[in-house]
Amino acid sequence: QSALTQPASVSGSPGQSITISCSGASSDVGGYDFVSWYQQHPGKAPKLMIYDVTQRPSGVSNRFSGSKSGNTASLTISGLQAEDEADYYCSSYTSSDTLVFGGGTKLTVL
Amino acid sequence: QVQLVESGGGVVQPGRSLRLSCAASGFTFSYYAMHWVRQAPGKGLEWVAVISYDGGDKYYADSVKGRFTISRDNSKNTLHVQMNSLRAEDTAVYYCARDGLGSGYYCDFWGQGTLVTVSP
């Protein structure tokens, strides 16, 4: 159950787009279309932003989108806004019927 | 609206036990699988365990297997995790989360968490 690999930090200016990657293996990210993404502001509980690779829950801005290629999933945030500054985590269903998270990425809006 | 409220956290000595609970409301609890996820201070999220909607299936992270037991009481809309043989590395905020009813796992609603500190 190794954690998925995410960059420790990314940054962008307001209005720009950024992409956060999430690398796994064929037993998790690559084997299933069950990748999800979470946003967490300091001191708050995580919030689901994307599920099943590309699906947005009701109420989540369409500025957030997800994709996957092989063993790597990605979260793209377009039209960056100050309130997007947060930690972002990917997760994936695994072949062991478990869930695995990435190490997290700190997004800074410059 | 969906509400998940964790309780039972606190300070406990290494090797001792603690039981966390999560009270659910605002949805039909017995329809949903439920997860525990933890976050050590200043660290990332770590998945702990999941239990199926009826309690028949349970899966654990390797780091807690054999020490933690997840359970549920659908008559009381409550999720539990019994944590035995606690270690310093179990210190974390523990969140309960509802599974999203998809074919794979994802957590669509989260509680606010309860802090567990394992210290002599």
C-alpha cells in the first residue's frame, strides 16, 4: 500500500491554470477509473472535488477537472482564484479493495 | 443535510486502547459504506479502514491491520473504530467519511475529525 506520488507544491497566478499530477501503479491508478481528488484548507476537513477520474460533485466549480493517462492522474484548475489556495490530495481504489492517498500538494496562488 | 460527528478522541498511553465513534445523520446510513481516514499533525491523509453498508465486509490499511477494528450499528446510525495496542505513530486527527456509492471507493462527505494523541 505505497502512497501515490504527488508534487509537494505547485503555484500559479490568479487567472492562470495549473495541473497537479498523481502517479501510481497498475494495481491502483492505472487499473481502475476510480481516482478522486480532495481539497483541504488549513484546519478544515477535506472536500471532495473530483471522483471517478473526471466527475465533479454537485456544487464544485467547473474550473476543476480531472483526467488520467496510464498510471498517472491529473487535476487541472483553470482560472485560478485566491480561494483555491489549499492542499490537494489524490486517492485511488486499489486491487486489494482498499483506498490509497497521495502525499498531498500545496497550491500557492501568487 | 449530511452530518458526520466524530467523538472519543483524547490522550492515551502507548499500548492502551481507545474507541472512536461517528454519529451520522441526514442520509440513510444503512445504504452506505463508511471509511476512517487519519491525518497526523502536519502530514497528509492516510486511509485507515472501510466497512460495507451492512458490516459484512471490512478492509484495513496494513499499518493498522490486527490492531484496529471497524464496526457499525445501523440501528443507531453510528460508525466505530476500536483501536488497540496504540503507538505514537497513531497520533492523528481521525475523520469518518461516507463512501460515494460508486463502484470504487471515494469519500463524498467528511466529519470534522477527532484528535487522538498517543503519548506516555
